[in-house]
Amino acid sequence: MSIAELKLRLHQTIDSINDRAKLEVLYALLKDTKSKYSPMDLKEYVNSIDEAILQVQAGKISTVDDLEKESERW
């Protein structure tokens, strides 16, 4: 699917929604299209991986059960 086709489908889908709450959620999601994250260079990428490995080794992880319980509170 091309970008133009995807945009058209998104517009059509949004136009068909009459639920204010859903539209507000979509708006909140889409209004912040400028990512808070910037592209990483190789050094930042490697450092990020190293940090994640250290977190796992230190036991700073979430299990699937933890995430499921957390998602119930959303």
C-alpha cells in the first residue's frame, strides 16, 4: 500500500467515526507527530543496548504477567 493510499484510508476511517472519545484519542495520538526521540548514531545505539543488558542482568525486568496487570489499569 502506498503512502497516498494509506492516507486516504486513514481519512476515510476517521471520517466514519462518530464517537467523540475515540476521535479525541486519535487526535492526541496524531497531534504529536514530531517524535520525542531523535535518530541515534551508532555509538548511542550500542550504549542503549549495553544499558538494556545491564538492566536485565540487574533483574530490572517486567514479566508478561506484570505487563498484563499494568495494562488492566489503563
